[in-house]
Amino acid sequence: MHDLIPITALGGTTAHVDTIGDTTLTELPDIALASVAARAGQETACGAKLRDMLGADAPAAGKAVFGDPFSALWIGPDQWMISADFATHEDIAAQVSSRFGRCASVTEQTDAWVCFDLSGAGVNAVLELLCNINLLQFAAGDSTRTSIHHLGCLVTCIEPDRLVRIMGPRASAGSLHHAVTTAMTSVA
Amino acid sequence: MIINHPLLGPRDSAEFVYLGAATLMDRPDPDTATAEEWHDYGYLRDNPAGPHRELWFHEGGDRSILIVTRNTTTHEITAVELARTVGART
Amino acid sequence: MRYSGFKVIKEALTGHKGWTQAWRDPEPQAQYDIVIIGGGGHGLATAHYLASVYGERRVAVIEKGWIGGGNVGRNTTIIRSNYLLDGNEPFYEFSLKLWEGLEQDLNYNAMVSQRGIMNLIHSDAQRDAFIRRGNAMILNGADAELLSEAQIRLEYPFLNFDDARFPIKGGLAQRRGGTVRHDAVAWGYARAADSRGVDIIQNCEVIGFRIEDGTCLGVETSKGFIGAGRVGCAVAGNSSRLMAKAGMRLPIESHVLQAFVSEGLKPVLPGVITFGAGHFYVSQSDKGGLVFGGDIDGYNSYAQRGNLPVVEDVCEGGMAIMPMIGRARLLRMWGGIMDMSMDGSPIIDRTHIDGLYFNGGWCYGGFKATPASGYAFAHLLARDEPHETATAYRFDRFRTGHMIDEKGMGNQPNLH
Amino acid sequence: MTQKNRLGGGQVDRNTTLTFTFDGKTYAGHPGDTLASALLANNVRLMGRSFKYHRPRGPLSAGSEEPNAIVELRSGARQEPNTRATTAELFDGLAARSQNRWPSLAFDAMAVNDRLSGFLTAGFYYKTFMWPAAFWEKIYEPIIRKAAGLGSLSMQADPDTYDKGFRHCDLLIIGAGPAGLSAALTAGRAGKHVILADEDFRMGGRLNAETFSVADMAGADWATQSVAELSAMPNVRLMPRTTVIGAFDHGIYGAVERISDHVAVPETGKPRQILWRIYAQNTLLCAGATERPIAFENNDRPGIMLAASLRAYANRWAATPAPRVAVFTSNDDGHRTARDLHAKGVKVAAVIDTRADAPRSHDYEVLQGAQVVDTMGRLGLTFVEVRQANGEMRTVECGALGVSGGWNPNVQLTCHQRGRPAWDDALAAFVPGGTLPPGMVVAGAVGGQFSTYAALKSGADAARQALGLKGRAPRIPDAEDAPVEQTPFWYVEGCTRAWLDQQNDVTVKDVKLSHQEGFRSVEHLKRYTTLGMATDQGKTSNMGGLAIMAELAGKTIPEVGTTIFRPPYTPTSIGALAGRMRGKEFHPTRLTPSHVWAKERGAVFVEVGNWLRAQWFPLPGETHWRQSVDREVMATRASVGVCDCTTLGKIDVQGTDAATFLNKVYCNGFAKLAVGKTRYGLMLREDGIAMDDGTAARLAEDHFVVTTTTANAGKVYQHMEFVRQCLMPEADVQLISTTEAWAQYAVAGPNSRKLLQKIVDAEYDISNDAFPFMACGNITVCGGLRARLFRISFSGELAFEIAVPARYGDALMRKLMTEGEAFDVTPYGTEALGAMRIEKGHAAGNELNGTTTALNLGMGRMVSKTKDSIGSKLSERPGLNTADALVQVGLRPVDAADKITAGGHLMHADGPVDAAHDQGYVTSAAYSPTLGHMIGLGFLKDGANRHGETLRLVSPVTDLTVNVEIVSAHFVDPEGDRVRA
């Protein structure tokens, strides 16, 4: 076991939590991520592997599928982001890669992102100050890549108007955190 | 503007990067093309006042490059296709 | 009629009865020596210099709408000659010198105001690039001055020095840069050209060219055929549309550039300021409005209007560098159509058709070029050879690899 | 503090009294007041001065079309210039000041301009101030500029914040008057998602200003009841205090919501305003109409206002400008004003009606077929001079005159996509034309439906039509439905100093002069006279100017043209359009994985794009940055240094065609690169110019990791996607960026291997034999952490780049520091990195400046002739391959003490110094602690063949001229022994 102590994207040793008014923003350092992209001509095989892994069809464009241990977001044509618990899946890329063999390209993405859960009554009031999502149609399992204060983010609806997951570029975790907490203050 | 993404539905054009005329996909054959053809490919544009096929990269979205047919006088968009699919077909 | 302060006083005392039309409104003649298509700044300037410098007597300018209704009437009025490359700098410096004598030349006060232009520096790499540019300017006979951060603080104390994402590290100034009352440029050239016999024909649209055996004989217009020994096209914004009528494809895309003006404010800005870490430049008009702009919208358009993302981008730049303008209000926004060329530099050249000449590809920099563009185009039309300051502005430079790419963005017009 | 002109009734809350000041004097008003209504109630009519002639002015209107009553609000950094008193909501403690006057509003020295108005006609400045030439800049222009503008900026940063947001809806309704409310009720009851936006703080539009009843209750009460019903609907969002400023492409609307402008200071953390981007499936414009004035001599005195505004002040705000008023009208609407004011107990001195058959009244005198020909009163109206039908003159005493020339539909938003309005002869007005923004329909007065009933009905109908609602049409409440009759009457014959554009002081005389001088198209008229270019965008002035120009030209109004309306509908704070993107938040900040550590270490940071990178790490006692940087360079070259290079772009390229793909995007070959090896690659644009350079490491047959420069990471990724999707659509290649996933550190210097051996797990042999120069591989470190190791060097030393998942980057850096103590390990920043790369002659951003080719960079032979790659063909053009093409060289000062400046130009040692004799330029310069003098890189004509030549480096802009010797760009270890050690 190595002796390097990780820090979170916000630079702490523990996850950051902010509650402002009715909403709470929670940093989620314990998510392992890997991208899966079907190889050319292997789309069907890759889809089957995804079904095996998720216990459900691979999410379609703009959708997410939550499962245990693996969940998946669609991030591009024939491309998905797989997530799992970090403690048990730190080597997620290797695990996923071994499942897919040569039918998909797998890339570790865990530390490319900072993950937050934004929760509480009236999450939509915060979201509408942050990004261009049609909240009238943002249902559980919808996932979209959008821009928050010039940062490309993945926003996934877990429970409408109550809980969304925001993933943004890790190096800009501080800027993203500032943007979200500022919006939370605005609507508080 | 709003671009109706074939996979993701209506998306704000601000999420995209404009790459130029769709003729950029018609790269000359490196084995046979003349210098004149390379010049025309690299530098001449129809630049029509009217429908225009053009490439938009969904940088803030799914990274697809779309071929958008858009009227340059009204900005009306009449067709949106995935470049990769169209390119693979032709 | 000569304009002067005495004349204004005399007319004021006699009820302004004596003012006459600034230019005539003639019907087209059947044949001219030279026909200029496009009654914008460049076309009218060309006509003026053809008549006043090159002694051409039978010249017409034909304009599909009203003169001065294109980009000369919708720009941010900046003049400067702070270019880097040898293909450009002598030309723009020539233009600046013509601006400096414009009022006397035209007997029209276009309010050339040399209050300076300041390009702010925010990084060491940018400083290196601006030093190179400042040196190129001086080596070409223009003026340039590198300012330290301390000097900028002294001259522009209202800029954001202490809360800046990209701190100000200095600036490159051209003191002779400035602004001009843009509409007056069109009117002044029109009046001066008209006074030397140039026919300015408004509401006359070109429908096509009459080309026989590779020679252009004149233009078909909404007012009938007009014969011409030589035809010069100066319709930036619409270059591709016009030249398509002569069967040409151009190294040009048309893009929309938005510009903005605030409500009138008591004077705060000494000159033109450009923000080197965002898309924002600004000056203040003689009426007090902050006149500002930024990047082009980025997509091909002939619609003369833009969209919100660029409006926001420009205002973000403004607030970043000059946060005192937050409570000033944007009064009006408008869009002009830019000939974005493939290397960001213009074309003043013959075409492959005898007797047909082209002036265009000015990107968003055409206004400051107006006098030199007119002069150089007049020279080309009168002498059939390029003016000494415009030898690089050839069509075939893309074929030969002699691009004039100030920004180093390559053959993607929306990046210039 | 008596509100002398306060009437009964109205929609102000008399239970609360607000105090406010205007020009330092204290007044009282009530919630519900605007600044203008409160001032009028306090018998203050004079509120401003005009732009050019400094004429005394009071409010012309009661809304956002106001040209005259323009004031400065608040003080200190919150000073807000050019605010319309007619829309400024009154709050307790509001401080307002008049502007554009000196020394006071009542006595303004610049009013002398009014006496000189004979000289200051339209366009006078184009004709004079030309002699002598030098006088323009020195004398004339400063005087003109001094007079410029109306209000002033505080010159301090705006202390308030602004938000931006996005909202979506099925139907956006703009304007909450009778049409808008009716439409919202119809759509809301049908369950549609509706946004109803109105610029006013009280919804209801004209219903609040009129005495009409709707559904047997007061119109204002019906509005209140409707708003209450709508606010209870979860699918309807009411947005009062929200101005829709622009109609943009594809149903996107900009709207500014004023959150805190009606309070003294925004609540902590709350924005002043919010810019909403509203995405509307359908839009219903119910923007109403604006009354148009009539031009007559001296029609601009305080107290002269639009007739419907006069009655709005009376009905809604219970205020009158004066106890005795008159009305000048060309239509029946003016009589409504007289009736309503009379009913409020205001003395109506006379109704002057241009029509011979004007209706008479028992309550006040009606002068039929009469016209106002002049007015009196220096700082406020006292009398009007009337020419009666029989030609006799008569003087009418009044402190206010309501003027009504009919109504103009507010078509502005219908024109934002360059649609032109259409002329309606029956209304004698422009109405929305045939080319509205797609998805937009209109209802109510903007569509020419001027009666209350017609507005209610057209609102409901339009909502049903826009949303495709089926079923029975809703019942329209009973309401006023008077026939509409608008007799065009633009100006009183013979007037000259009759104002059209009151703010910019454009008179009938100016329009006539403009015509006389040939400025006859509407655009010329506007530009020559400045008509319609004031802060009201000509809402009350354009029509009058057009009508007079038409008459002079013998044309109809539509033949003269229409002016185009552009966004924004009303002037909009620049702060709102910028939102939160200002100060440190202007752009997002990217921090490297070692940032926390570097900060603890006292690093000085520098912005590199959006990244913050450590520039150098000062030690105690170091007082100049050069001391730190020189030390870092020397220590690295002597032993080992560590630098965070995470910022370099990293792109994961996988797939069976990955090598083919890289062969296409790099000008040099990659097909034969062995697994476990890294290669330097140069990427060209298709035009043959160098785009970026970096390395590609082959981790497996079908897996590469590509690095890009920090600055170009995004551009290269985009380019690779273009090649993948557009040029090689069939290829099996997958791309994803991993820039931020890995913390990557350069470990450089002769002891770098020794240091790494203490960290890399023992099973990985990184000796020179096992892991030679340009090797790469997956390894583990510190007891099992997955990592990547690349043996590449930017410094020219034996060097590695080691990468671990970003979360461990902090710990790895600390580990390198502690394990490196034995070697005096030194962290180095971007300055030392730059100095070492110049010493080694590596090109970077200053050399890859978008105009340089492989040939220029001295890498011409890298462009493979045996394969096609992007840019290879166009790079062959003759102009890019001349014999004297610029080639990268090194420069050293002939006198070691001399300075070398990047940006300097190279000239022959003797001979002229000018552009014609330019030999090249310096791209990069640094002090080389290794060599003990400054060195530079540059591009020189035929540079490869000129080593040893002495040239003059000139930099006039920094006042430098030195002699330099041209040398190889590889100042340090030109043979490359160190990197292979």
C-alpha cells in the first residue's frame, strides 16, 4: 500500500460541505471514473458489455443510468462515463478495461473531475443562475454537458428540483465552487 | 441561436465552436490533387447569402461536429447532421 | 461652396437660407471612364482621390442604398497604425497621415481626434509581442510608446489594477491614434468628390457585370447599363455576393461584428483603450457615449445583427478591466458585416478579368484604412499598378504563400 | 415637505411616507410613487436640462420613453447617471440630482447655448473648427468634449453584483397590460408554462393609469385580481420590474430584472439586477403604444407633457404638475385627460383641439380647430398662446399642458431581427410588419388594438393561436371599446424652434435644414441631426421627424422610410450584461495539483492562460526575482529540480487506427514508433504553418498519450476531433482529454534518476539501459500507486516527467522534496523553465506564433515527404520556402554585459535601421545563469547560414541598440549528451 495521502479537488483532506439557505453543496471525492468509448464496428458488443455491467441498457444520449456498483452517463456518441465507489474501484479503468477487452477504449477519468451534489428544496433556482438547462424537462436520469461560468460541466438530475450532481474540471474546482455557492447565496 | 442537435435536441449555439464551411470536409486527394486544388480548398469560399452548410463543434457538449445548414441572411437553420455519419456515408 | 466658421455665422444671421445640397443627385450617364461600385467610405474616398490626385474627370460612384449606409456608418470610429507586419504597417501609417490632413483636404470637419490608443499588456509573452510590434511601427516611421504599469496607473487610474484576474503589466501606446466622426467621413468624401464632378448615384443597385472576351465593359444596374472603362468594386461586407456576379470565388467569409454605445456620459476616457486579456475595446465619443466592441460573433452572416453571447462577452471584458462602467447603460447595439479574409489582411488588386478591379477583405479594420484604401485603389485604377504602400495586398498571395497574418491564426477567417 | 400637488385616490400608499432629496432639497412621497410622480406632487416640474441648448426640462412622459427627466441617483460608488425619473421607483432615503447643468438646475450657465442656437444648427460642427488645423485638437475639441454627455460616472468600481440566468417557457408574454394579462390568464389556465414580464413594478399597464372599468370593476382592480390569480398558478412565472431588452435568434430573449433598484442598497449577497436569457417556444408581444407629441413653438417647457401621461400621473399617482392645466390634442384621447383631471378636481383651463368638429364639454372649454402656437414660462409653463379657428390669438394660463397627437404602437421588439414595420393608414402609424422574429405574435395596442376590450380579446386570441389551444374561446370581460380615430397632426404650421427630439435638441428647423442639404433618407436625417439617437432611442421623436421629412420631400411617410430599432429596448446596465464575470472571477482559475504546496512554499504565481503557475520560489534573503530564478536554474543543472508541468495538455488517443491518425496530424512519422517509446511531434495547420508541438508516448499498440503546449491544449483537441470526425470518419480512433486527471512533474538534472529511484517501486528498472532517453511506461510509485513515467527533457538535462492521479499530486511533490533533500532538490518555476528551454534552444509559444513554418523553426526536414499529413501540401508553397526564409537562431550579446530584448529587430551591423532593412526579430530572451550573460532566440533571414555574424539588435520602443552574435540556438549541451546520460 502506498503512503501518499490524497487531497480533494478543493484542496482539503476532507470533503467540503456548504449549506446556504435551503440548499447544500457537497464535494464528493470518493467517486471513481472511467470513460468508455466503443471501438469502430464494436458498438453492439460494447453495448452488450455495458448492459452486463450496469444491469440495464447503456444510457442513451443525454441520459444517465444509476446502478450498483457501476453507474454510467452518456458523454458523446458511443462514449460513456462510468462511475463507481472510489474505495472499492480506485483502479476502475483497469477493472472496466478487463471487462470490455478490445471492444472499447477505456481511460481513467477519476481525477479529471470534481464532483458535487447540490441538494435541497429549490435546487432549480440555483441551477437557473448557473447553466442553460431546460428545467421544465429536467427529469431524474437526465444528464447534460453544459457550461457553468465558462466551465464545461456534466450536470445530472437525480431527483428533480431536489438533487443534482455537478461534475466539473478538477483544476477549476475552486472557481466552480465559488460560482455555485454564489448562486446559492443569491437565491437564499 | 439554437442548434437542434441530432442526438441532444435543441442546444444553444454558445456551446459550439464554429469551424467554417462544410467544404472543409472535402480535403483534396493528397495523391492526385493539384496545387490549385489545394489553394481553392484552403482559401476560397462560396460565402453565400442564403443557405450555408457549415461545421459546428459541440465543444461544450458531446464533442460532436455537426453540419448545420443555416441561412446567412436570416440565421434560420433548416438541417443539422452529424459530420462523422455524413462523412462516413460519402 | 466652401464651409467655414464665417460661413456658419453668416448663414445663422440670414436664416440658413444659403446652404445647398452637400452633393448632387444626378442620373447616371451612359459611359464613364471609371465606375466605383459601393458608396461607402472606401468607394467615396477612391472617387475623391481619382478626381483630386489622379485627375480623372469621368467617374461615378454607384450605391445600392444611401451613401455611407454600410460599415462606414456602423463602426467604432477608431484610427491607428499599430500594425506588425511589413505588408500592413506602411499602408496604415500612410492612412493615418492622410487622416491627419483630412479636414483641410476635404473642407469638411470629420473631427479627427488623436487622443491616442492604448493596448494593455497582461503577460510577459504579450509584452514581447508588443515590443516587436512597437519596434516595427517605429521602423516604419510611425509612433509607438511602451508604457510601464506605473505609467498606465497614472494615465488610466480608473482601470482595474488591484482586483484583476489578469493584472495590467503595461501597455503599448500610439499617441497619434484616435477616433473620427465616422458618418462625416462618408459625407466629406462625397461632398469633395462631387465638387470635382464625380457623379454619386444613390439607390442604384448592380445586377451584373457586362463581360466580353475577358474584359469588363460596364455594369448592369437597376437604373440600366452603365458603361465603364474600368470598374472598381469596394463593397466590403458584400464582396463575395458582388464578385460572384463576375464568376469569382473569394478568399473571404462574411461575418457579423457587433458594436455598442452607452448613454452619454461626462468625459472619462482619454483615448482608445483595448483590453489585452479579453475581447473589449472602448473609446468615448465627442457626444459622451462610450463606444465599444469586441470579437466578431464568429459565424458567417449577412444579417447585420448579432446575438447575446458576444454582447455578454464584450461586457464581461469591459467590467473586468473597467468596473466603474457597471452602472453606465448600454444604449444601442448594432451589427456590421465584415469581409473576413483568409489571413486577416485586405486585398486591393486587379482581377483576372480585364478592367475589373477589387478592393475588399478589410475584416473589422476597414474604417481606419479608408483614406489609404481610397488612395491606393485610385492609384491602381488610374495607373493599373499597385500603390507603393499596397503592393502586398494581392489575390495570389494565398497561392504563393505570402500571407499577411498579423494574428497568426491561419486560414480560419473568424479567428482573425 | 408638503405635497402641494397631491390629489386624491391613486395607487400610492399614503399610510407610509418616504423622504427623498432632489438636488439636496428634501421632499416626501409614498410607496408606489416614481421619482417623477413624487416630484410633481411636490410641485417640482423642472427636473433636467437638455443636451445641447441646456433648455429647462420637466417630464414629457410617465414611462420608459422619457427623454427629459433624466437624473443621477444615489451617491458614492453607487452613483447612477442618466436615470429616468419617470421609472425610478421611490424609496426612503433616495437621493437624486439633476445633471448637465452648472452651477444649478435653475441657473445653468451653459444655457447660453440656447441663445447661440442660430449657430449651433444640425451639422454645424462639420462645417467649421477647421482652421487653423492645430486648433481642433488643442482648443475646439476640448471645449466640445467638455460639454459632452449628460450624467457622470463615479469613477469607482460598481460595488453591486449582477447575476445572469436562463429560463425556458412555452409562452413568453412581454407586457402585463390588458392584452398581456388576458393572454397570461388564457395560457396559464390551459396549464402552459408562461413567463409574464413587465418593465413596470406594478403590473396592469394602462389599466393602472385609466379610469375605465373591466368586468364591472375598476381596471386597476381587475389587473390586481388577475395578477393574484396568475401568481397562484405554479406554471406561470410573473416577472415585474423586468424589461425584455432584445429579441435574438431562435426565440431567445434578453430580459433584465431589477432586483434591488427599489431599495437603497441590495441585501447582502443579492444581486442588483439579473440578466435572464429566456428561451421561449412562443412569444406574445403586448408592449402597448406610446403617445406621440405635437411639435409647436417652445413645446419643451417643464409642464408640457404627453396628455395620457398627465392623466396617468393624476389617476395612478394622484399627482398633477400644476393645479391648472390645459390639453392640446388632435384626437379624442386628449379629451379623456381633460375629463379625468377635471374629475380629480384639477382645473382644466381649456382643451385646444385641432379638429373643427371636436366634441364639446360641459366641464371645460373646448377650443375647436385651434392650435398652440407658442408657450411662455422660463423654468416652467405659465401660459400657452393659442391661435383659434377664426385666426384670433388667445392666451391660456396653465401650469401644465397635455399634448396628444395620437399613439404609436411599440413595435421595437418586432424589429430586432431587422424586420421593418408596416404603415397603417387607418391608424396613421407604423404597426408590426410582416417579418416578425420567428415565433413572435403581437396583441393589444402594439397590434393596433387600442380599446381595452380589443386588447383583452386580442391577448386571449393570440395566446390561443400561439399555443394551438383548442376548445371554446374564453369569455372576454366587458370593457371600454371606444372606436379608434387618429387624425395625423404632426406639427403646427410655421413653427421652427419646435422640438422633435427633446433630449438631443432637434427641432423642426433642423429637419428642414437637413432636407435642404440633401440628407433626406431617414438614416441620413438621423445621423445628420442626431434625431432619435438620445437615450430614449427616439420613442417620442422619430415619427415627427419622419412626417416632416415626408412632407418636405413630397412623399408619404413609408416612402421616406422607417428607422430600424435595435436592442436594447431601454438602456441596460453594462454590469447586468457582464454578470459575475468580473474581478478575479472574470475567467475561471485553474490550479495545479501542487498549488497548495507551492503556496505554502511562498511561490510567486503567474497567469498562464487560465492556469496559475508557480513563477519562482523565493528563498529568504532573495530580494530580486532573478536571484531566485538563477538559483533554480543552477541547482537543477547541478543536481535536480522539480517543476509542475501538469498544465501541458494531455490527450488519450486509442483505437486500432491510433497510429495512422497521429501520422495524419503530425508532420513527422508515428506509425513505426515502438511501444514504450515517446517521440517529439510537430503539428501543422492545413495551411502549412506550425500549430503546436509536443510528444506522443506509445503505451500500447493501440494507445498513445499526446501532450500539447499549455496554451494550445483546447485548440489541438478541437483540431484532432476535426480530423477524426470530418477527415477520417471511418477510422477507429477514440479521443479524450486527461489533462487534469494526472499530476505531472518534470524531474530534471543529473541526479533526477537517483531521486526517482527512491520513489519508483523497485520492480521498475529506470536505469539508462532499461529506460533510455524517450522511453515511457506505466509504473507504480511509493509502494503501489499507479503512475506514468516519461523520459523526456525540456531543460536539456537528464530528465523525466512523472505522472500520478491528480489527488496524489500534492503528496508526491512533498515526497519528492523530502526524498530529494539528499540531492538539495530545488523546485523551479516557469521562469527557470523558460530560461533553461532557451538555453537548450527549444521552441515555445513565442516561436510557435502562428506565422512560422517547420522550416522557420529549423525543423524543415521533419515534414515527411513519404506520407500525407495535415499541412504538408500547403507548406510547399514558394513563399514559405524562399532562400532567405527566416530560420531560428541563437543570439548572444557581443558585450556580455549587454541586454537582449525579446521583440527587438535585427539589422545589419552597419547600414540603415529601418523596416526595409529588417533581417529578423528576437522571439525570446533570458539571462542564462549557466553562461553568465543574456541569450536570445530569434528568427533571421537565411539564419542557418549566418552563425558567427554580428548584427545589430534594435529596439527603439525600449530604447536599446546592441550588437549581437548569431550562434546556434543550442547554447547548452548541443550534442545532447546530458539528456541521454
